[in-house]
Amino acid sequence: MRTALLLSAALFLTACGGTEDEAVMAGDTGTMDHGSMGHDMAETEQTPLPDDGVMPVVAVSAAWMRPHPQGRDVTAAYFTATLAEGAADRLVSASVTGADSVELHGHTMNDQGMMQMRAVGPQRLDAGDTLVFAPGGLHLMVFGLDPVVAGETVDGVLLFERAGEVPVRFAVGLSAPEVD
Ligand SMILES: [Cu+2]
């Protein structure tokens, strides 16, 4: 039994961080428990952000989105965000042009040692820190978008508590775009 659980955990980890889209999507929409969003939101304590009097400016890089696996309308998108100015901000939500909805997701280990993904609350970003959405960790779950393929770009918006709407352009591909 224990072996089976460990194997399951390994499979989920592979699915979350790997490049095998069918495995990823099987996990995204099938066996993975997305948990209760309401529960998670309630858990998130909205501590006041420190204020240095400077309006935060968010810089987004390495924005990319996985192509849709055949027959699925769910995919994941990733990015890296830093503060170019200001002391602190918080990513509240995200949207993608043409998608029905976008959720902030994270991975957690359940009490049986299996990785699960679930909707998470706002994600804080402090000066000098990096907010990383990447395979195996935080990701944007994109629902109801017409299938995209590698080489395309998709526009979206990251909504920050202070900086407001930050435009982002996701490059569709199987891995993060090269940083130039
Ligand atoms: Cu997800």
C-alpha cells in the first residue's frame, strides 16, 4: 500500500512538472483534486501591504502557456513577476483573452503523500523577491480557451492589488521561452 502511494506521488509530480501534456492534463482535469476554492480563500489572511508611498510597478517575464492537449479545453500558463518599483503588492487574479476563466493554482501534499493542485488565494510579491509561476508549483489554470498551439501568443492580464492590471503576453510552447 505504501509503495502504491509513493508511486502515485511520483506520477503526480511528473505530471505537474513534466512536458508530457496528456499526463499533465489527465491530472489537471481527472484524478487531481482541485479542492474547495472557498475554503482556500477563507484561509488566506489579507495582511495589509507595507507602503513606501511608491505605486508598485510590476515587471513580468518568461510568460508562456502550454499547448492544449487534443480534446481538452484546459491548459496551464506560467510567468515570473518582480517589482520594478514599490515595496509590496499582491497578485489577486488573472484573465486570458478568449478564456472562460483563469484560476490561480498551487500544489500541496495531502495527508496521504500525494500531490494535489487546488485554487489558491492572492499571492504576495515583495520588493527584491520573485513571484514564480512554473511547472510543479504555482500556475495559472486556463479554462475554456480555444485550443492554442506552439508558436502562437495569447494575451492576458494579471490583476495586482496596487499596480492594477498588468498586461502579459504568453508564448505558447512546451517550455519557458528563452530569456534574452
Ligand atoms: Cu491547476
